[in-house]
Amino acid sequence: MKKIKLGTELEAGEISLGCMRMDKLSVDEAARVIDQSVEVGIDLFDHADIYGRGVSEEVFSEALKKSSTKRGDIILQSKCGIRKGFFDFSKDHILNSVDGSLKRLGTDYLDILLLHRPDTLMEPDEVAEAFAQLKESGKVRHFGVSNQNPMQIELLKRAVAEDLIINQLQLSLVHTPMIDEGFNVNMQNDPSIVRASGVLEYSRMNDMTIQAWSPFQHGMIEGVFVGNDDYPEVNAKLQEMAEKKGVTDSAIAIAWILRHPAGMQPIVGSMNPERIKQIAAASDVELTREEWYELYRAAGNELP
């Protein structure tokens, strides 16, 4: 698998594995998922303190012990800030959440910590204090955000000394607002509505890696569009290109994201080792500019 830079320093496989559903697996099943992922070049494993109410992190920890994979050979990332009924970027919550994740994951450090959903009651100085303490103690090595727009990030950066190397954002062939707004500048059609505040270009200018979550989903994790009869045109094009390239339709959907020069890292949520292997083949797929645009249009997007 090809490697990319997360930010400017940390190197990782260009596809990562999201562990939200790992709580549904046995420890042996999870161990096979980890080993298969590493075998095909996936070395970043994405967690959050709320996934499976913490059970996903616990299963991962036990599975890692049974796998042939060593902790030092992978990148562990977790997120915090979502609580029942509200968001919380307070210093105490960030510190307590990290301690909880470290305990559940059975590790002394997180490679990356992300703030999960924007908290409008955020005090940047509090976040800065938490990050500085986590960095100094060795509990967290790198930091980032998730689902934030450029101004929210700039507000954080006024206080936070550490580089913010990642922004997790929803992106799939059928969920493309960050791309749509760039095509439809100064238009009066629906795609011209600025929903992403230029976050795609902002990320490229500021060396923030976009981690594309739900790359197979439509809506907000309402279901997959790949193989879904409600999306006939895009699936026909995916199948056509999959046959042409000798991979699966899911691999083409990921290759479409990888083709973008922003250097995004899709987060794949499959817990099926064979499917993970098939999806990882996307790293070897080369899409032409024409093919990328064919898929974009097949997903229902009109160019101005």
C-alpha cells in the first residue's frame, strides 16, 4: 500500500481502519481483522471513546495481544468530546477521556488524539492546557480535530501550540459538499451553498490531512450506497470500472477518494478480513481525470 504523510511528519498507509463496530466481534475475530489490515498495509486504527461505549477499544486491546501485530508497528488514534446529550472540550474531560482510552486500549500513549465534534462552549485556552499536558506527559504524540470548519480550527490554533495534523470529514461519492461548493462558486443552484466553508482548500494550504469517514455511506451512516438499488447510475459506473481495473466496486469507490490531490486518507469501517483485503487494492488503482469526473457525475452531480 502507498504511504502518505499525516500533516508533515507522521507517515501512514493511505487507507485506515475505523474500529467503531469492533465491539460486535469476538477477540479472535478482531485479531484476524487487525492482522489482515496490517498485512495489506493498513497501519492506522481509528477509535473513539464512545465507540461501543468503550468496548471497541477493549476488544481491540485484547485482540492485539493475540495477533501477530506489535503495538509499535501501528498508529493508534482515538477521539473525545461527545457525551450523552452534549459536547465537551473542557480540560478535565479531555484528560479523563484520554486516560480512559489508554486504559481500555492497554497502551501508554496515543499516536493521535482528535476532538470529535465541535463544542460551541469550547475555551481554546483550556484545550491548549490539556494538549500541552498530554504532550508533555507522553500520553499523546499528535493532535487533530474532526468535523470542524476552518474558522473553528483557526480559533483553536490561536491558543494551541501543537500542530493540528488531521481533520476527519464525511466524504463519499454520494456525499460531496466540500467538493461541490468549489465547482459552483457564485452560482444560485443548490450545490453552490457553502456548507464546508472551503475546508478542502484550507486543509491543503495548512498541511491538514482529511480523513474521509463513511466512504461507502449515504446520508449520515444511514446505509451503504455501493450495491444499493436506489443508486443505479453510480453503481453501474462503479461496476464498469471495477471490471476494467480488476478490483471490486468498493475499491473503486475508495480509489475515487484517493485520486484527489489533497492526499486524503479514507477510513474504512469493515470488520470482514476478506473485504478489507479487497478494499486495500484501491491503493494500486489509477484513475484518470476523465474517470474521476465520470464517477462524480454518475453520483448525480452536474458540472456548471
